[in-house]
Amino acid sequence: MRREISVLSIMMLAGALTLDAQVTGPDGQVIDTAGIYKERNDSLEAAVFVSSQDGNYLSKGKEIRTEVISSAGLNKMACCTLAESFENSASVTVGYSDAVTGARQIRLLGLSGVYTQMLDEARPVMRGFAAPFGLSYVPGQWLESIQIAKGSSSVVSGVESMTGQINLEHRKPLDEKPLFLNASVMSDTQMDLNIASSLQMGDKWSTVILGHVSGNIVSEDHNHDGFMDMPEQLQFNLANRWLYLADNGVQVRFGVRALQDTRKGGQEGYDHNTYSLSGSGPWGSDILNRSLNGYLKVGIPLEADNSQNIAIVADYSFQDMDSWFGSTSYMGEQHSGFLNILYHNDINESHKIMAGLNGVYDRYFEDLSRTVWMLGPVTSAMNGVTPLWNAGIFGEYTFHAGEKFTSIVGLRGDWYNREGLKVSPRVTVKYSPVEQIVIRANGGRGLRYATPLVDNIGVFSTGKVFNGNYDSHTLEDAWTFGGNITYYFPFGASSDTYLSFDYFRTQFTQQMVVDYERGANAIWFYNLDGNRSYTDNYQLDFSVDPVERFTVSLTCRYTNAKIELPGKGLVEKPMTSNFKGVLNLQYATRLSKWIFDFTASLNGSSRVYDFMLDAVDADGNLLYPDGRTPVYPLLYAQVTRRFKGVDIYVGGENLTNFRQKYVVLGTRGSDGFVNPRISSFDASAVWGPIMGIKVYAGVRFTLWKKA
């Protein structure tokens, strides 16, 4: 049965080893988080993890501008999923794609999250059909840290990272915690249970088991618009990771993961089996997602000191999505494979090289049947299989001149099955003229195949007709350049007082444009084809510990995003917030028995779509008289009491109780509710919080290994 709740299991291949996967230990030693080798000396990587318990901070030693959210930072929020883990960051903005499905989307450098490469310990994840809900499928309590790298990074893991990379560090098989449990409940009845168990079986074998289940009992309509604020949802998630260490230095890592998620949103009582466009029953969405993943990594040292080594990495993922939106059905299936063969050589302290071959294969099956009403029924349809693949060769050279200067030059050539040969250069430079100042710059090319409907899943939560090439997979092409300067001050209770400024620009030469403004009650899909599309992003970060155990962090971000649209010229990209400011305060008592966290953010306005200019409230007043969304604040707070092996925490989200009341737009019927069966219906114009105040409570239990 479709609604059967089952835990799926499979053994498959996966993984990725890249330079971006390394982290730094407490002693400054570089450690490979991809798990192939314990020690490495090169340091281009976007990912870094240190033993500091600061929640959010900038990595001082990395060439690429990297923000780290540590395990302490992950505990500042309820952190039920990855989507809730970025509230303390102005670099990453998280919002809803629509008011129906509960799908979350991020923005980095002012652009949609599909232009940010998501990595699971350096393995590419959340691609294609996994992207719309992927943030909800990574439990925050499964993670040790998150690394946010801006700009163009290493070519080793491919060039889909147009605006940056977000690397996720999971709990490890060699963890000193044989058992970890976390349970939480929110006032909206959302419940969350996580388990992690790391076991060492002798000197060679170790494993970690990760489990997650979450869901809500009820979903309410607090804004009284006839639509559920959040979908009814139930998720099961299970992963198992293994590590084998041979006596000769060979390392083998492999693992599997299985997931099933069901969610039902929109109006109460929706049934896709009986819904009729000409009827009067409730409109809604019904979505079933299932995925399987497996990976294998084999690392072989060629020298006793590990200065030369080879890694062979393979990955396989399966994603299946069955979805209904009113009278629309969209069925998708994705098979993805990844293979990477790497050679690494530390020639000496100044010169290092990395070279290899890799390829990515995606097989998409899409079946769309959509009928909407526009002076009569209008049908859109597609059905077929689309293979997309690229294979390439790459090389990367790193030059170190002591601690003052590092440069990394990377080049890769890929053959894309639809576009032929593409060459992608990337360059990174780091210069530290004095110990207190770090200057970074990087730039390069990014390429990715678009999946228009999946990348913009909110289009299904409308009554608009689809026009253009929504069934094509454009190879999007962008160049990103930028840099960062950080100054470390000699005051504060720690040595980590800093002021940092960075600027990045992303400019597209080809892009899939999803245009709500080209025609009335229609969504147009077309290629950029010579028009302009760019984003400038400025950010200022300041962090200080005024006294011991008290951290103050302030971040401000400004975004200037423009796109050239037919008939409109160069305009501000719609629904893109122009600024965000975040203030975070954390105080811990001695021995961290009590921990207090407070976060305040101010979220800037954005230009609304043209069709929103005529949107009115229940009294007939214009919602956006100046054509922009309002500026709004958000507040978060949490108090944690720590005992031996047990943490108890309570907190609140959106304490200002601000929410976007009119998230569903369109013509209202005699009952005062929006009619979802006509072309003016739109539930995708979401720019702010849908839920008001939420309070939560939870408990974390940790069983430590005996000495």
C-alpha cells in the first residue's frame, strides 16, 4: 500500500573524497573528513571543523571563506532538521517554497539553493528530486558540524557549486559516544526522535547507526485562510556507516541510508483520487518521497608517510517522488551514480598536486499531467526518460609560501552529453601579511543541468498555466568571483575577536528563467540566452567574547540581485530579500551547567511579483502598496540545563509572533476563501514565516565510553 510505513534497506555504493572534505583537529593537524586518510597536509578545503565550542565562527586557517556551525551551534535551536540549523547565519537564508508542501529552500549569495553544492562529508547530495525536501531529510542531531564555504571552491568534487558549498559532518563510527538519544516536541505537535550509536569492534572495524522519526499529530490553520499552515507529515530515516582500518594503512568506508516521507497539505479532506477541477471538493497536495543511498570509499597509501595515495570512490542514489496537487499529478524517479578516482601527491612542503577522473550520471523519469482553468481547461503534459551525464578529468596544484601565502589553481574538462566539452578553471589565493590580517580571493566557473519543475516545486501550488520549455534541462553556466578580508583584534576574553568583510558576484551566461511576470496567470520557462542575470553580495561579520563564556556575534548581509526580463528590462529579482542582520548572544555558566542562547534577526524587503501588486486583504486593502514586502524581525531563545550525560532544554521560535498572514492569493469566493480552481490562485508567493510563536522542549541523553 502507498501509505504503508516501512523502513527500506539496501546495500549500494557511494561516497566522495575531495580536497573540500578535510577538517582541522584541536592540534591544527588537517584530518580528512571523507575518511580515506587520517592525516593530510594540504589545505584548500572548504570544510573545517575545530574543537572550539563557539556556535558559529569563521575559520582562520582556510583559504576559502568558510563559516562553521559547530555541534554547539547546532544545539542552539531545536534543530529538528538541517533547515532549522541556519537561523544564526546571515550567509544562508532559509524559507518556504510555497504554503502547501512544507518544502524548504536556502539562498546563498542571494541565489536559490540549487546553485549551492550540498555535500555529505564531501559526497554530492540533494540533487534533482532530492533537492526540494532534502533540508528536511538531514536530522540536525545526526551532525557534528556544518561548513559553509562561499564562492568557487575546488574542482575535485565537480563544478556544480556556483555560489558555494555546504558540507555536512555526521557523527563518526569512532565516536566516543556509544549511545546518543534526542527527543523533542513543539507546540505545533511536531515531534522528533533521534538515535545515534557508535560501536568499535576491535582495532579494525567500527560502525555508527543513525535513526530518525518525526511527524506531527495535527496541522492547524492559525491564519484562518482555509489551508493548513503546515502539511500533515511523517518521516522515517535510517543510516548505517562502517569503517575498516587495515594494518597496511588501507581504509575502507561504506554505508547505506533509507528514507520514507509522506506529507499531505492544502485544504483538509483533499483526496487526489476523487478531486475534480469542475467540482467543489477541497484542494490540496499529497506527496510520497522514498530514497535509498549507499557508498563505498577505498583509500590506498602509496608511501609510508602517506605523502602519496590513491582513492577510489563510488556512489549510488535512488529517489522516487509521487505527488498530486489538485488535479495535477507529477511522478518522478531518479537514479544517480558517481565515480571518482583520485591521485594525491605531497611533493614537498611547498608543492602539492591532486589529479583524477570522475563522472556523474543521472537518469530522470518524469510524468506530468496538469490541467488548470483559464477561460476553459488548459492541459500541460510530459512523459519520458532523460539521461544526463558528464565525465571529466581534473588537476589541482597547491603552492605554499610558509604561513603567509597560498595559491591553488584548478582546471577540469568535462564532456556533457548534451553540450559537449566544457572547461572550468578555478583559482584561490590566501595572503596574510601579518598575523592579524587574512585576505582571501577566489573565482571560477560553475555548470549544472537544471531540472525546472523540481527546482521550482512551488509552481505546482498555483492555478497558473505552464508555458515554455519546462520539460528541458538547460546546462546553466555561471562565473563567481569574490574575496574576504578578516582582521583579528587583540582584545576580548579569547583570541577569536574578529571583524570580517566579504564580497562576491555571481554572473550567469546561461540560466533557466522561471518567469511569473511575462503574462497574466501564466508561468514561463525559458533560457536566459544573452540577457543579464547577476547577484552582488556584501557581508560584514563581527564576533567577540566580552567576558569569559559570553559570546556576541553580529552579522549583516546586503544583496543586490538583478535580472533582465522581456518587456521589463533589468529589474530587481523578485522575492529576493535585499538584506539580513543577525545578532546572537550566548552565555554559559561555569562548567556549562546552564547555557543561555538568544538570536535576533532583521529580514529585509523584496520586490513582489507583478501579479501581487493587485493582491488585497479581506477588507479590500492592497497588501503591497509600494510593491515590496515589509521588513520584519524574528526572535529565538533557548535555555539548556546540563546534568551528567543528560541535557534538558526549552526554547521558543518566532517570539515576535510575526507571520505572513496572506500566503494564499487569488480571487475569493462567497465564503471569503481563495478559490483554488481558478487561474488567479497562488500559494507560492511566500516571503516570510507561515507559523507564529512556537515553543518546544527536549532532552538529549549521551552515554560516554568508559575510560
